[in-house]
Amino acid sequence: MQSHPFFFIAVVILPYVLLALVFLRVIRLAYISKSATKPLFFYPLVAAFFVTAAFVAWGQHDIFASRSSTAAIGLIFLPFYSIGIALIGFLVSGAFVYILRFILERGGVTPRLTSPAPLIASVLILFLTAWTIQTRISRHRLLAAAKTDISIEAVIHQAIAAHDLEALAAIARNQHTSTTDLLRIYQACKDRVGVANSRDGCFRAP
């Protein structure tokens, strides 16, 4: 994917330089802080920095490796996603650090800084994170199976049960899908057929 030098600097480099500078500034302030709660903020900030850096590297690689003519649009939105990832990374890392600190304190290893109430919130954050990751992985596997599996009876049943119209659309395009299975897919999402500009329409042009 070719781009103008100004576009490359303004979109591909500058946003992440600014984000990195903000991150490093906040990390430095946390590092030099004399507050007793410093461990509850410093380590999550460092973890969030590396998570965000990994996300940016993956996102830019995915965009530049794409053969789509519209892939460059992703460069405009990636910085905003990066900020979201930074916040999520901080929350998840903070929850993990808080739980670890709580355990160490109850074992008498470190002075007490934590209390049970925030511990509950930390556990909920980690539980929600694990559930979200598991859901994403399951859906990725379902979409991959819908596009490639030869025996797709179980895949069709799972997609219909989950009301996953994107997976049903992928199954409909699968060359191994029989006419009978196409009819099953049609019956499952016929209310969507013919809806103009629908993102969830079952029968869309490949």
C-alpha cells in the first residue's frame, strides 16, 4: 500500500509518538510518586503501555499487509482504537495487580493498601475480560469453520442457534454447502433477505 509522505507522517507516525509521550510522562510521574498506592498504578501503566504498543504494531501490520483498496481507512481509526486499548489495558492490568496485592497483603508479605470492595470490582473486570476473550475466540472459530469446513452440519446448527447471520452468510458461500443446507439457512434468516444495505443480510455478494 503506497501513501504520500505527509499522510504517512501525520497518520502513521505522529499519533503514536504523541500517545507514547503521554504514556511515558504518566509512567514517569507514577514512578517518582511517593504515594503508598504507587504499586497499584505504576505496574498497570507499564503493562498498558506494552499492550498498546503490541496492538498498534499488529494493527499497522494487518493494514499494510491487506490487499484491500480501502485498508488505508483503518489508519485513521487505529489511533482511536489504541486509546481504547490503553484504557482497557490499564483497567485489566490494574485489576490483576490489585488482586495480587490483596493476596500478598493477607499473607503478611506487604503493608495493607487494599480493601474488599475494590477487590470485587477487580474480580468482575477480570471475569468480564475472560468472558469477552472466550466469546471472541469462539466466534472466530465459527466463522473460520463456516468458510472452510466440508462437513458443516454442526456449524450451521451453531450459527442458527447463535443467530449469527454473518456466519450463515459465510456458510452460504461455502462451495461444500448443499442445496438442503441453503434452504435451512434461508429459513433461518429469510426476514433479512431483501433488506437494502443490511450488514446482516444472509445472502450478500462475495
